Amino acid sequence: QVQLVESGGGVVQPGTSMRLSCAASGFIFSNYGMHWVRQAPGKGLEWVAAMSKDGINKYYADSVKGRFTISRDNSKNTLYLQMNTLRAEDTAVYYCAKAVGTMVGGVSVSSDVWGQGTTVTFSS
Amino acid sequence: QSALTQPPSASGSPGQSVTISCTGTSSDVGGYDFVSWYQQHPGKAPKLMIYEVYKRPSGVPDRFSGSKSGNTASLTVSGLQAEDEADYYCSSHAGAQFNVFGGGTKLTVL
């Protein structure tokens, strides 16, 4: 079945880095754009980043621009989120999601398949 | 990026209809037909219910419908059922900002 499995979350300290991974299966990964979306504890959803199927087009939320980098390895069916200079406000569950629908700038805006999420927590 | 505006809560009795609004600007909701709605039960990942304003993914009941007028999009749930109780989020393409979510609406089935 179509599945996304995130990994790489954990406890981090301010200013450090972390890389999240999202392993895709059950569909042709290289045919679809992908998104990262996060949710802080008890808060709503926040879109983080998106990438086109070929990795050429990348988009970021202002809150992470310059600190986070989205990438993908289509040979490994895996999406990544490199997070640098982490801040306390980056604490959240991070979801990867498969894009669906009409493309805008190379990436579909909506997401029809979501992973279970991986948690990034700050340690003071 | 400013979040889209949703009412924090909505409610209805089983069998009734409920409409949740999502208000943005001409730079997001009003400027593009790329509004999506997601349902999220506690502790679960979001589920796509509506995309591109009114389109329903396979498997989503036709009790769920979407529409848009000007800068406001709406999700209507008809024939409310207990399992519809969840948080609902709208999102929209936002031009150069690419994508933005609403703050979420907690739907309670009375």
C-alpha cells in the first residue's frame, strides 16, 4: 500500500542541526512532488517546504527559509529535510506528505498521503 | 505568512449540516482555486477531504463538499456523523509564499 515513514526526529539543543528522512513506498516516488508540514504541540498545521518531483523547484515557509533545506533521492525513494540553526519554536511533529492535483510552479499544493510524523523536541 | 482565518469551533447534531469558513485575502484564497481541507483526529495524521476548492479524493464521502466565494472558502459537512468529530484545517496556495494553512476548527458532534 501507499506509505510514507518519517524518521530522524529526537531531542535537540538550540543552534544544532538535524536531518529528517521520509521513506516512500507503494507508489512511483519520482512522479510526485512532496511536502513537509509540521505541527507544534497543541497547535495547528504549518506548511514548511515543498519540492517538485525532479528536485528542481523548492519552496519554503518564511519561518524556515535560510535554515532548512528540502531534498530528495529518487533512487532511494526518500525525501529529506535538513534543519540547521534549530530554534525552540521548531519543536513539532514533522509530517512528510505526497502532493496531489494540479501543479503550481512544478508542485501540487494539496497532499493526499501523509506519514505518521516524527517528533523534534528541544532540550534546554 | 499570515494564517488563514477559521472559526475555532463549530458544532452540530447528528444528521445536521455544518459549514466551516476559511477567510484569506486576494493573495491566497481569493487569487487561486487551490484551497484544500484536511480532517485530523487526535493523535493522527491529517487526511485530505477536499482539494482544488471542491474536488473530493477517492474514498471521501459525498457528505463533504467545498466551495469558494471571493476571499472565503467553505467546507460543508452534511448528515453529520459521530466520526466527523475532528479538527479541520483549510490551506491555500499563496503565490510567492506558496502555501498557507488556517488555524483550524474543532468540529463537535453534539
